[in-house]
Amino acid sequence: MNELEQIPGIGPKTVTLLEKLGIRSKDNLLHYYPFRYEVIKRTDLSLVNDGDNVTIDGIVEGQPTTIFLSKKLKKIIFRINCKKTIVNVTVYNQVYLNNELKYGKEVTIIGKYDRLKNTIVAKEVRFGLLPDVPVIEPVYYTTSGLSRKNIAKFITNALATTEDYIDYIPDYLSEKYNFISKKEALINIHNPSDILLLKKARQRLKYEELFMYLLKVNYLKMKIKDDKLAIKRNIDVEEVKKFISQLTFTLTTDQIKATMEIISDLNSDKRMNRLLQGDVGSGKTIVAFISAYANYLAGYQTAMMVPTEILASQHYDNAIKLFSNYNLKIALLTGSVSKKNKEEILTKLENGEIDFVIGTQALIQDKIVFKNLGLVITDEQHRFGVNQRNNFKNKGTMPDILSMSATPIPRTYALTIYGDMDVSSIVTKPEGRKEVITYAKKEKDLFEILTMMKKELDQKHQIYVIAPSIEEDDDSYSVIELKEKMEKAFGKIAKIEVVHGKLESEEKEKVMRNFEKSKIDILISTTVIEVGVNVPNASMIVIFNANLFGLSTLHQLRGRVGRGDIQSYCILISKENCDRLKFLENNNDGFKISEYDFENRGEGDLFGVRQSGETGLILANINRDFKMLVRVKEDVVNFMSNVFNEQLEQYNHIYKELDKIGNLN
């Protein structure tokens, strides 16, 4: 029996649905945090405008009437007495309520108010009156077959049946910061009784996430420093320069500097652990390929691991073209490679017949053996957990590590986050690349935006449309809602498809490949396309509710267009004017944007959309919570230096967690 089935209300079918949300254990469920909160309180109808969302309660008057408008459309109409006034209520397609809505029944109505008709079109009918104090309700991401009420109930039941909560914050630090207990924090993040307790819960859980994140990072750095099996090479730098001189384009000064820093590392007797960061389109990939060539000259194999099959295929195709006149043997290894081809690749890797393999997480499977792996490149390094990156050290040698990221981090912050990790930055962009023209627009400008989109479609260009959520949400556009809108506007002239994180991997890859092959004109997506898509014919990206995203995320999304020689556009849509979006409208420099984002994003709105976390963080965000991160880093360094080894038995649970990312012996 799955451990989730031990929670009241959860059976085998529900387990399958929860797995679609990434919930596979009780611990996953307890840490499946709300993405926002709603404050439920009684509305004073005399103070609201026509069309506003309202919440009222009262007593049902008279007998509700059901009206059949069509086979698929039915409505119930009734009145409720709210003490001060009588209000009409209309409920669509919830005929089952008719048996419950009896005269004298106490109800709470949530919906949109029509002042002229004194009518509320109800989205939700609840039985019972509102309490006198506001109620803070969690809102969870859901999937078909599971409502947010279901998820809230399962979490409440899980909290009620859990006695032992694993606390990763050392006691002396909990006392230092006066944190509430882990149990209190989980209870109050899911069922907050007031805003103060919600804030305390978030702060405590954020700290724990950052503590364990930095503890693992620092532990890995310590392990890399202790590695005694660093590969010693003697790469001929002149041979590398000759290769660079024969390229069909000229490298920028930053690209050359980064390349030479990497080759210097490869030639040293210390294991390389370098981050290559650069803005979207700055040319990190060619630096990685030159590094692979240098490693090949020294007689070693290179493995490049990327987050998606599409990106792996793109890198493979580019590598084949780049090295067409050289003896470098290149292979592509992803989950969709046929069994026969995969076995052939594995044999050649073990025999040393492949010099450069590009792939996804398939590269870290236990049965893959390299003859002489010398260099591991992880593209978009923050997409991989420390466990995955560390798995390479079990491939026979201690390879050098080059991590790449298109999310530029100002050097001050990079040193705090990555510590002793060497950082190479590519700031300048290759010549000839057109800047993406960005417009910050309001929702009322939708007709103008649709006209701009039509112009691009008429030129046979492709368009991305981005939504902050997958399913319907009162405060933001969803992928489903935008699909309907785009179908109405362009259904007759354009092929429109959707892609998002809840699709099966195969389906997601299929849609992305069809977009890459120009079989799709408009691709509606969540931020799942933020990384790893290169479609030169895509000339426009339209981002709805752009104010809900961090600037770095928006800049990454903007980087999906402008990949070829077509003039490209990014349209940022929000309800109101937004200074952050205006800043992005006038800036294309990822480093400046990152600096601005770090300095200007505060704690944020507790009731707003949660950003998707990087580095495996769920609640904490290294940008927004940077001040806490700095404090946590000091605590981690002190803990590792002065506490951990001396009190190993007391912190055995932390020892076990670290043991997952590498053998402590």
C-alpha cells in the first residue's frame, strides 16, 4: 500500500491523481504549499462597484426556482435576506443545490455583483454563515479530478495523523531566531489563523529550505576540494586558438576570456568547478563546445547534460555541424533513443569510441560507464539537483565540472550563493544580433496586441503566448482560458496548441517538436518554455499577467524569440502600469535586469502568485530572500565548522540527508 493511502480519504485512484501534481509521499503532500491565499470576509454591498467580486451571507427566502435555458445550461434563482437588504442570487449549472436551498437555510454566496439588478451571479454557494473575523483560505494548484478543497482536506488529514516532523534547523538556531516549531509552521502555512502566524510559518520554512540548500552546496564544494583524483592534462592552447580562428564567426572578448579560464582550469592539477554564466544569446554554448574540443585534444571524453530532449537534439545538431571537419565522435543519448541504438552508444562510451555525448538525465543512469570521462557540462545548471550533478563522480574518474546558466547573477550575489565556485561571465553579445523590441501594455490594449500578432502570423512567423497558470484562476489568465481566446481570434488562420508542466513528457516533447518544425503557429504555455527552446522563426512572445513574474523569468522568456535574423517582439501585459515592466521595456541587459530584480523585489504579496522555485527550493527564492540567504550562509559555515562533526549523533537526520548526495566516508 502506498503511504498516501494511509491518510483518511485517499485511495488508489486519488494516489494516481496526486502523482500528477508531483505528490508521491506524505512528505510531498505536507510540503505542497498553497500558491496563494484568499481572505474570505463579509462584503459591504454599499461600498462596491458594479461587477466587483463580493462575499455575502444570509438566510434563503422563498423557494428557489430552476430554469432550463438549454440542454447544457440551467440556472437556479433565489433570494437571501442579508439583514440590511434582500439580494437576488443566480447560480448556473448547479441544479443539485436545489434540494439543499430550502427556506430558512443559512448560506454564504461568493460571486460577481450586478448593482443595477441587485443580483449576485454566484461562483460558489456555501452552507452556513461567515464568522465575524476574516478567514484566510489556501489556494492550491489542482488537476482534473482533484479540487482545491480535496487537496486542503487531504493535507489537513495528513497533519492530523502526523506525530513526528523532521526538523532540519539545529535547535540553537531555532532559539536564536525564535522560530515556531516545524509542526506549527506546516499547520499555519496550510491553515493560517491570522496573517502574523502565516508570516512566521513562511519565514521558518524558508529558512529551513535555504539552510539545507546551502548546507548541500557547501558540502559538495568541500567534497570537490578534497578530491585527490584531479585529471592532469597538457592541452595545447595554440591548437585551441587555431580551432577558434577557423570558426565562421568571431568570438567576443568575453567568450575568449571565459574559454581561456576554462582551459587553464583543465590544465591545472585541481578539479574544476566553474560556473559559466551569460545572458540569453551571449554565446555560452560555443564556449562549452570549444571546452569539449580542448578536453578531446587531451584524450578525454566529455558529457553534456541538458534539461530537455529538444535542447539536447539542438545541441547535438549544432555540434555535428561545428565538428564536421574534425575527428571528434559525437553521440546523442536521451530517453527516446531506441534500445538498439542506446546499447550501441553505451558500448562505444565504455570502449572510448565516443568523445562527446550530449543528452538528458539519461546520462546519469548507473549502467552508463565511460572509459575516460574528463569533463561534465551541465547546461542550465540550476535545473538539476545536487544529487544529479554529483552522480557523475561515480563514472570512473573525477571529471571537471562546467555548469552553465542563462540566468545572470551579479558577481556579489554569485559569490554568496556559489561561494568558492569559480565564475566566468559573458556580458557582451555577438555582433549582428537584433535586440528584441519590448512593449509594456495594459489588458485594455488587447485589440492592439491581437493586431500586432496578426501581422506576425501574416508573415508566416510563429508566436508564444504565456500564462501564469494552467487551469482557471480568478486573478490571472490560464493556459486553458487563453487557448479559447486565441481560437476565437485566430482559429481560422492559425494552428494553436498548448504545452505545460502537467503534460506527460512524451506529449510535451511532441508539441515542442511540432512547434520547432513550424507545424504550430501559436504555442500557449506556462513558463515551461523558459529554457531550452530555439525556434528562429518565432518572432513574438506575448506574456499575460506579466506583473506576476520576476524580471529574470520574464527576461528568460523574452530570450525565446530573437533567435534568428527576424526582428522580434516581446509584449508584457498587465492590468495596471508597473514600474518593473517599464524597466524591462527599456533594458535588454540580463545583468542589469538581475541586479534590479535583486534590489527591488521585497517579501512580495503573501496573497499573490508564487514564483516557480529554482535550485529545488519550494517556498524560498534566492532573489527575493537574498538578505535571509546571506544570514543563512553564515549560519551554515558556522554549523559545518564548529557544530556538525562534534554533535553528529544529535544531527544524524541531517547526516542522512547529506549522505544522499555523496558518500561521507
